[in-house]
Amino acid sequence: MKMNIAFALLFSLSFFNAQISDQVRKLAKPLDTIAYAESEYITVGAEKSKVYEYFQKLAEAANNDELFYLAKNGSKSLKFYSSRELLKRNDKRFLEIYRFYTENPFSLPYMYGSEVSDEDIKQHLKQAMKTATEMLSLVEEWKNDESNNALENFENKQLRKFEEKYKNLTKNDLKFYWQEIGKIDSDKK
């Protein structure tokens, strides 16, 4: 009996090691026990979020397979951020994650600025898609404005930053995701 438990533990550790590189594992360590998420800027004073910064460093090092693994097996914080990063990267496994959380829901407090919402992970993922849809429309509008006077300098910088983060995602991609999520949601009913 002890041998079976030891073997199972050894197998699960080696499986985890095979899924995540040493560098990503180290970067994930600060987020391992965090059960909430934060936007890039939090509080009324728009302070940079340490939690978000930890994940940004991880996202720079992680490939899509590692993010997919963390989206299913990480802490609540890692599940949330990794799922959203898969969407940003236009990885169709985002839909698999969405379906997974339709069948295995959990709630997660999310701080956006100074506001906190505690919703089901699916609602957070839908909100990420909604935000991406709106921002891609703004980027398109901004690019089509020949004078680029439609937006203030700060907004221009924010849109450039957004455009870089979501460079692999288009409005058509998001339309596809919305259609598929509608199917997943109707299957659940």
C-alpha cells in the first residue's frame, strides 16, 4: 500500500515536471496560493498590481502548452490569468478551458481598479472577451483616424499597449469565440 502511494506521488510529480519548465515553475511560485486576481492597476491611486506583475513575467516565459496546463491545474489566480492569456494568444484551447469551467465552476474575487467583483470564473472569462471586443474596436477606430486626434496621448499609449498584447486576436476570432461559448452555454442547460 505504501509503495502504491509513493509511486503515485512520484508519478504525479514527474508529470507536473514534464508539463512545466523549471523557469515557469519558479515564476508561478508566488501565485501558487493566491485565490484572487487583480487588474494591471489597482486602488484609487492606480498602483501597479504585484499579482498582475508576477503573472506578466510568467506569461513572457510560458508557452501555450504551459499556460493551458496552469489554466486547468494552477491556483485560482493562475487559472484565471492563464485562461485569459490563452484568449489573448488566440489559442483555441481557451474554449476547452471555458467548457471545463462550465462543468467545474468556482468563484474568484477580481479587483479592477478599486472595484472588486466576486463572480464565477466563466463570467470573468466572458468579461475578458467583452473587453477585448471593445478594445479591438477602439484600436480599429484609432488606426482609421488619419489625424489620430480622436484620442488623448495617454489613450494612444494604452491602445498601442493593448494592440501589442492582443496582436494575435481579431474581431473575427472573437466572433468565433462568442459563437462557440454560446453553444457551450446552451449545451449546459
